[in-house]
Amino acid sequence: MRLIFLAFLPLLALAQPESDPLCGTTILRDLVLDHNITCYNTNGLIVGAEGLTVDLNGNKIICSNGNSLGCEERGLTGIDASGVRTVSIKGPGSVRGFHLSMKVAGSKMAAVQPGSRIVAARRVRLKSRLD
């Protein structure tokens, strides 16, 4: 009996919880979170349209590494607004555990409103390229 259990032990080590269905989703409309989002080794939200507001509504977007390489080392992003010109992140709420909590490369205006807590493992990348 012990031998059978030990044979399945490696499979148990590989199992990890499922990410929230919103993880890795491209958002095309304003979004008001109604629950915490936990992403296991995957990116958080991707902003895919101009002028959107992501209202954290007191919730958190969190990256957890489960049983493998950490979110920070994998270069994962909490809110990726690269390529859109305007985006607004509204609090209260927080984004944490990711390599980049928020990426807005190429945006002309990215507003993080009071009450939002953007916690970066290493840095928040705010690059702006004015036309």
C-alpha cells in the first residue's frame, strides 16, 4: 500500500490551484472588480481598449507562485496597459506579487487614482512616448 502512494507523490507536487478566470483576460470595457483575483504563475489583466477604467473596488489582484518559479522571476505583470493611450486605475485596492504591478509603456496618460496601492516587486514601468 505504501508503495502505491509513493508512486503518485510526484503528481501531487505538480498540482497547483487554478487561476481566477479573469487572469490573462483582455479587458475591452470598464471593469469594476467584485472579488479578489489570484493569478497562479500568469499575468493579471490586459487593457485592450482606450480610455478604460479598472476600478479595484477595494479588491486585490495578486500573483501567487504555487509550487513553481515565482511570479517576479517569470516577469509577470498585474495590469498591462501597454499600447493603449489612456487608462485609469481606481482604488481603493492593490496589485501585488507580480514582477511589474502595472505596465503602461506607450501610454500618453495613465492615472492611478488615490487609494490605489500598486506594489511592485522590483519596479513599476511607466514609459511614455509622446507623438
